[in-house]
Amino acid sequence: MDTVISQSKPAPYLWLDLIRGVSALAVFTGHLRVLCIEDTPVDQLNILGKFIFFITGFGHIAVMIFFVLSGFLIIKSIVQSAEKDKFTVKSYAVNRLSRLWTVLLPALIIGFVLDKVGLFYYGNSLVYQGDYPSFPLPDLAYKLSATVFVGNIFFLQTILAPTFGTNGPLWSLCNEFWYYAIFPLLYFGFTSSKKLPLKITLIATAVAIMCFVGFEIALSFTIWLFGGISYYISIKANKKLLQNSYLRYSLAIIFILVVVCTRSKILPLMFNNFSVGIVFALLIPFLININIKNKTGKWVSTYLSDISFTLYLSHLPFVFFITSITNFQGQAWNTSNMFYFFLYTIVTLIYATMMWYMFERNTNKLKNFLFKK
């Protein structure tokens, strides 16, 4: 399925694209399963049920994988542009904000409409009442206020405002934005040839931001920084070493084992978000030196990667709405309900694809427009 990438002609990071897409699916299907099918004791599930419940429980781990991927790509971009003396605050800000806002603003606006219509017509559903155990939503009316909306536009959710409406996954976007701000301040503060007072100012600003965002967001910045390890290895390690299939497969197996142990809560002091992050960071340099050869594999990888950000930011208000219409929330596990679970999965993927086509697909157009200003 894969082939070593030619040294003279780099290929897209298709394996990273696939992992990004699968991670978004993990978050989405995890939310959908918890919403549609009530938690059931393991001894009351058949083999298929045990598999479905287990495989849809990797959502939080998937977000940690997102962080490492983001760290790798952003750190790579900043370091390379700085080495070429092409880094500018304007270009960096335009690139990052156009990427975020092109998806975030439609997700907030359409999510607002779905939540308001859902509350008005289906206010008796479990989720809109705020009584569903896995999705407690007290004060949903406040969470749909203009104040919270503005707070989420400027990435202040979980700091000065709650996440907007029913869109809980917005919490990680706040983390991402502030990591985008903190890293270049630290990087240029420590590596720039500028005068000492400016370097101290940059570092002090980064520290001030970390104090502002709070301990939990600042702590997870460590996981995001693991992506820097990936980049360092990718440029410093011997290419033949990174193309060694035995090392690659061994690391991949270790990564899967760490993920499964973390999911299963086995030895949590050893297997946790940080161990997932560091092992995945070590695996990335090997993955970017191989490519997916199979045409179907390429298509799946590209498709899932394309819609991954939109799917992540837009799925929850939509599935709350459609499952409220059909009253398919907190159902018992059985084969019939499994069919409906998969049906909702397909419908939501279609919705995310449409959202991507209308908005995220046009990110470069927005970026080019802003650069002309």
C-alpha cells in the first residue's frame, strides 16, 4: 500500500492526512455513539457491541494526535520561513486566521441556527433539556448569547467564555489558537539575533499568555510541542534510517499499543496523553518518508483529511439536531439501532462534505484576498 518517497520530489504527507482524517472520525463517531446509544455494561454487550463501544472511545486521544500533527506542521512552517528570512507577522497571522475563521465562523452561525430551531421545536429532547448525562448543557440559552459568540470568535472559550451552544469540540480550537501565538514568541525570543530587550519582551509575552490561558491549556502545549521533535528528527536523522521498514513498523506497533493501553486506562501513569503524544511524534518522521501508492487509499486519505477540520467543528450541533428530530437519543444497544447509528454517520459525513465544499474549500481565496489588503 505504501512506497518510499523519492528524495528528489517530495509527495504530500498522505499518511498524516489519513491519520488526521481518522482522528476526526474518532471524535465524531465517539460523540454520536454516546448520544445515540446509552452506555451499557460490558457483560450485556455481544462481541460486535463490545467492538463498537471500544472503537468509538478514542475521541480525546484523537485530539492529542491533532495537537502533535499541528505542532509538527506549524513549527516546520515557522522554522523554514525564518531560516529563509521570509517570516512576517502579517503572513503568519493571515495564514492562521484564514485557516481557522473560514471554518469557525460558518460552524458558529449554522450551529446557532440549528440550536435555536432545535430548542424551539424539539426542546423536550434529552440534549436540549440539558439532562443527557454525557452532554450536560445547563444554561444553553446563555451559551447561545452574543457575548459567548464573540468570545468564541476570538478563541476565548474555556478561558473567559464557555464553548458556544452545543458545540463542545470548540474547546480545542482555543488551545490551538493560543499555541499558534505562543510558539513564535518563544522561538524568536530564544533564536533571534535581535537585541536582548526585544528577546526578553517576546519571551515575557509568551509567559504572560500562558498565565492568561491557564494551567491546563499551558500544560497541553507540551503535547503540541512534541511536533517540534518530529520536525527536528525529520531534518537531522539519516534518511535511510527513516525509510527503514522494520523501525517504522516497530514504532507503529508501539504507537498502537500505547493508544490502546491509554484508551483502556491500563497503567495510566505510563500510558496517557503524553505517552501517546511522544510516541506519535517519534513515528511522524517515518510516516512522511513513505507514501500511499494505492489510488483508493490516496482518495480516502485526501477526502478524510480535506473534511476533517470541518467535520470536527460542525458535527455536534448537527447530530444533536437530527437525533432530536427522530428522537434517537439514549437508545438501547441492538442490531437495529446499530444500523441507525451507521446511517447517522453517513448523513453527517455528507453534511460535513457540503460544509467543506461551501466554506473550507475556499480558504485560499480568502487568504489571497487578505494578502491584497
